Amino acid sequence: MCGIAGLFSPGGADEGRLTGAIVRMTEALAHRGPDASGLWIQPAAGIGLGQRRLAIIDLSEAGAQPMHSACGRYTITFNGEIYNHPEIRAELEAANLAPNWRGHSDTETLLAAVTQWGVGPALQRLIGMFAFALWDAETRQLILARDRFGEKPLFYGWSGGDLVFGSELKALAAHPAWAPSLDRASLTSYMRYSYVPAPATIWTGVRKLPAASFICFGAEATPGSWPAPQAYWSLRDRVAAAQRARISNATEATERLEQLLSIAVKRQCLSDVPLGAFLSGGVDSSTIVALMQAQAGQPVRTFSIGFAEGGYNEAEDARRVADHLGTDHTELYVDARTAMDVIPKLPRIYDEPFADSSQIPTHLVAQLARRHVTVALSGDAGDELFGGYNRHVWGGALQARLGRWPLPLRRALGAALGAIAPEPADTVLGALQPLLPGRFKVRHPGDQVAKLGRLVAADGFDGLYRALCSIDPDPTHTVLSGEERASWAGEQMRQGVADLDPLDRMTLADSLSYLSDDILQKVDRAAMAVALETRVPFLDKDVVEFSTRVPAGMKVRDGRGKWLVRQVLYRHVPAEMIDRPKTGFSIPLDAWLRGPLKSWAADLLSPARLKRQGLFDPARVTRMFDEHLSRRHNHSYWLWNVLMAEAWHDEWAGAR
């Protein structure tokens, strides 16, 4: 795992200018790679590559980067891990195509694969997480590439006459000609989703490379030119093809999923440094830890954090699972002050507006883990692939029932539900929870009532899904001069998915955007801020392609999501230890904004400040804040969006 950066100045560049820019850009990523730094330039071609290294595989100098291919044609700066690189080496060796290996790094394997098969075919063989920049000296092309699911970030754009790229926007911002302007359409999308959907960034003229693609810039490239990214794999196509190859036998499906996940875990435990796992006590992380422990010769290191607030604390659940599996478990209970101390760091960690509030506990558990290990496996992506969110469980059935009602009636009912204050609803519904079957229990039921109001009023299935995913359902009224545009994931969902059942459509849409643009980016920045590498076994290519063949009835059954994953887990952990309402890494944000964060929020949300800054409608923000403080509504997530954008603006755009 590393931080990569570089620039391409077609036509050539002065050596001093090139070196100075690469050094500044690379040093901006020092937190991602504290072990070493590397630099390679070729002034005549105008190319420069830099890297900050977090050494995981082959700790020797043979693994240092930027790295040259054995034939001398290619030079690469690479971030990530290729889990199947031993198999790729074996394939090359069996065909007498392998070079004289200098070490055992996956980067050297990738260069050999590209040399023999070309970029596209090599990418199709890879199982891993990665982003890289590759210079082809023969064709004088710069190639940027990203893994299938966007686990590793890669930004690029034009800064003056230079094409600049890097693992984080802060690397691009270190370029001396950096002078972009804020993109209000991106800010509008951010208010809806709490993140900026790819390929956009918060800045005009700067982009995210979409997952599962690569892009080529040749010597003829001119400032402002944007070649189209080329896809080397498509989740949408896999989902569409799988409709004709569904799995029908649940027992065989359980066996196969356990086998594939076990292989993925074994691949991802390859490391030359200490390794552990995050454990929340939920279905996904418990499954990964169970399969790790089943293969390990000693107790696996596991980590969790807890809060004093009962509705947000999963540390006790994680401890029970850890004790049952026999892991070497470390937990840390944090108070509100400790968690809130992370807030001032967030704009620097994420360097574009990002408002998934679980960013705070994610950073804290990464910080805890880094004291003991350098690599941590996580249970991310289980929800998106196997139907774990409440919307997956109830969305299709809700739309089928409500779709028969006239839209005006649904909107009236939605307005009535939305008017119910969350705290009385929490009290009443909370008292009823002990009487309900486990699958009907939810945490924070008052908030779920408000969400139900939005769903009832939605027009059609696509409208329902959009309502489920929207923090701000009408962001053009929040952002001054705001407008929304199509995202890469949105374009993908408009092609060839009309025949998919509701669950497949939801899980596909979640995987293409929410997973890639929110979950994976949250974990990458939160962990890499403390130089911790995270790995996601559920995103093993073979596991993902298997998930597309699992029918809806094996994902959601009897009112519970992730039915098939649960069958695997129940072989290792008793069901009664697992079956409870989903929490995840979350914080009591609603209470904090009325209590210890109130003065901080009031300062950022003051009408005079908002008017001076000119991003958001001051009257709308003031109304939402007042309603939240008075407990008439819980607007905590909406307010967190505004607060994180304001804090980001102070850090990155205040002087512009």
C-alpha cells in the first residue's frame, strides 16, 4: 500500500521544475507511505512518477518504486496489492515468459504481465486492489488504471500545461499551477449523497478514474483534453449475464460461498508484516474473522471500539464473537470528547467534502489497529453484494404494495409520517421492540419512521430507491445556483438493467456508487491517514462474480438480509450471537449536535457566515438547524453534510 503521484507534460519539461513538482506532490502523501519515498523523471518526455511506500510485500529494496520492467520499456508507480500475483508468476514461468525475478513483489509481477500480455489483458487477470500509473517509453504513453471496485483512489486533471495525478487530491493541490474552481454541480450531488459521485470531484477540471477502467494519455495530449476511460471489466454486464445462470441449490450455494470466501481470505492474508481484522460483531466482519481464524495457526488479532451510548455500542457483541472464535481481541471505549477530537482532522484527511459520519469511528478503530498491525481485513461489501441493508429487505415489497395506491394518497401519508417527531416515536416504538420477532427489530425506530415517510411518497421504484439513498431530497434548493448532473454509476444503471428484479437493481446500484464512492473511500482515507492497509475479502473477483448468480431468495429471506452469508457464519458462530439489529460503526450524531457540538455547529452555520461564503441557502440551513435543536425533527445527517462542506471549504478553498 502506498501513495502515488506524478505529472505528464507532453512535449517535455525542465528537469528542475519536474523534480520540484513531483517532490512536493509526493510529500503531500507521506502519511500513506512512511517507510520510503521514490522518484523517477524523464525530462525529455515530460514524465515524472513519485511514490511514498508502506512496505507490505517484499520489504527489501527489490520492492522499491517507481519500478522498471526487466525489458526497460515500462516504468510504474503502484498503490495496492495483487493477491493472485503468485499464480500469475507461475503462469508466466510455465510459459517460459518470466524475467529473471529480482524479488517477490507483486509490482514486479504486474510489470512482467504487462510486458507479455499488454495492459488490458494483464488487468483482466488481476485479483486485487490497486491504482497505478504506467509509463510506456516505446509509445510515449501514460496509462492510469484502477481496480474493479475502486478500493484504491486515483484522481487526475490538468494543472496549467501539466496532467497531474495522485492517490489523493492533496497531491494535485501541491502542484505549483494548481488553480481549480469549485464545481457547484458536484456540491449539489454531495448534498444528496454525502459524497461526490465519480467521475466528478469537488473541483472543475479534476476527475476520479472510474473503477475497472484505465485511461491513456499520449504525447499528442493537450491541456484540457479528456480521453475516454476504457473498461476492462463490468459488474453490470456480470449481473445481466448471471440472470441466465442462477444457483438453485441452497446447500451447494452455502458450500461454494464458504469455499470462495476462504480462498479470498487466504489470498488476502499474504503479508510480510503483522496482520489483523476489524470486528464489529456483525454478520460480515464476524464471517471474515471466523474464516481467518479457521485457517490460522494462532489467534487472529481483532479490533473494535465502543461507545458509552447503548444504541451505538457494538463492542460487547464483538467481544462475545471474539471469545467464541478465540481471537486475540483488543477493544477501546471512546467518549464523546475523544471522538469529537477527530472532527478537525476530517477536512485534511478527505480533502473533498465527505459526510458519512461513520468516518469518525472508522478512523478511531484504524488508529487502534495500527498500534499492533500494519494490515487489517474488513467485512465491507457484504451488504452491497448479498442484500444486507434495510432497503434491500423492504424496498421491493414496499413498492409492490404501495404502488397500487394513488400517488396523491401516498404523498399525504408520507407527509404525515414525516411530521412525527423522532424522539416520541423512539420512545413508543422502542417500548414495543421486545414484543417483536428479531427480524422486525431496528435501532433508532423514530428515524426509520421519517425514512418510511419519504418512501411512501416516492413515485415508482426508481424514485423509491433514490429516496432511500438521499440525505437531501432536493439539493438544488440547498446549494445556491446548484444543479445535478449524471454520475458514472447513474449512466451504468441506464443501460441494460430494466429486466433485473428490484433487489438486483438495488444491490448493483449500491455497488457501483455507494460502495465505491462512499464506503471504500471512507475506509481508505481513515486507515491510510495512520498508514494502515485495509483489505476487503468480499471484493475478491471470484466472490463478487459468484454473488451475481445468487437469487434474491437466497439473499433476503424471512425478513432478513444476507441470508446466504448467515448460513456460512452459522457454521462457526451460533445464530443467537449474531441475529440482532444492524448498527455498524456509527455515532450519536443527533445528540452531539444538540449538546457538545452545538456551539461548533452554530458558528459554522451562522447566517452571516453562510451568506458571506455563498454556498448554501442561509434561510434553509437555519430552519433545519432550528428544527433539529428543538427536537421537532432529526436533521443530523443533513446538517452533517453542510458542516463537513463548510469545514472543508475553510481548509481548502477559503483562500481562493
